[in-house]
Amino acid sequence: MQRRILFQSLLSFLAAAPKWARGQETALSSNDLPVLREVAAVVLPASLGRSRTNEIAAQFVEWVRGYKPGADAGHGYGATRLQVLPPSPSAKYRDQLRALAPLDAAGKRAIVEAAIAEAELDRLPQRPSGQHVAVDLMAFFFNSSAGEDLLYNAAIRREDCRGLANSGERPAPLRKDG
């Protein structure tokens, strides 16, 4: 009888425990990847090609899965206070992707443009912020080393060390103009 009471108490505690105690739930799964790939094809530059936009969408899903709220985010130059990551920006992603799923490319683009206008965004956030999955996907890519290389059309490779021997040289162009 006492064992039953113990198990009932334990189960009621687990049911009432906060989300962090039960394990982190992922707001995106591999089931969401097909729609996210379509969104990536709409919001990322067409010059990347469909296989590259699909790859970026998959990397974004992995980034969301690996996001750890409260993790050390370091501190800025000259700042003495460490910052921690806020709650996961992915809380609304699944609902937003479901709303985009039945639409064609033009419909997806219209919804994304409306979301950007509604949020009054004049620039991409430094990291995904949770306003809209499409905006966060763009922030994820364009604030990455590969995104920066594309924007400047140069092999800057900010995440790689070029060494001192060639540090004074301009980064090589990604493609030839003309």
C-alpha cells in the first residue's frame, strides 16, 4: 500500500513538474524539414541553388535542436558581465510552418513579407529571435560565416584562421564577375 502511495506521489510530481524538469522539447523535428526547405528556397538567395538552401534548412533544424537556454553566451568586447542565452526562439515555429505548408512560393513570400512588416524589422537580428521562422532562418544564414562570404562575394571565412602570413591580403573573391 505504501509503495502505491509513493508511486502516485512521484507520478503527480512529474506531471506537475516544469518543462525543464521533463526534458527539453524540440519545437522543430525532421517532419518539419520539408516545409522549412520550401521556406528556405523562398527567403534565401536563389543563387545558392536548391540543394544548398535545403542544406541550410537542415543546419537550422540542428541549431534549434542544440539550442540550450541559459547557456553561457560570452560577453562583448569590454563588457565584464557574462550573458546567457534567452529561452529558445522556436516556440512558434511549428505553428508558423503549418500555416505556410499549404501555400505556394508566392503565398509563402506574401506571409513572410507581412510578418516582417508587422514586426517592423529594419534589420535581421544577430541570432534567431523568435519573431518568425523565416526571419530567424535568414538571420541564422546571413549572420554565419558562409552568409557573410556570400554578402561580400569574398572568401572571408571569419570562422577560420588565415594566419599571419596572408592576414594583410584581401580575401579571394568567391566568383568572377562578368
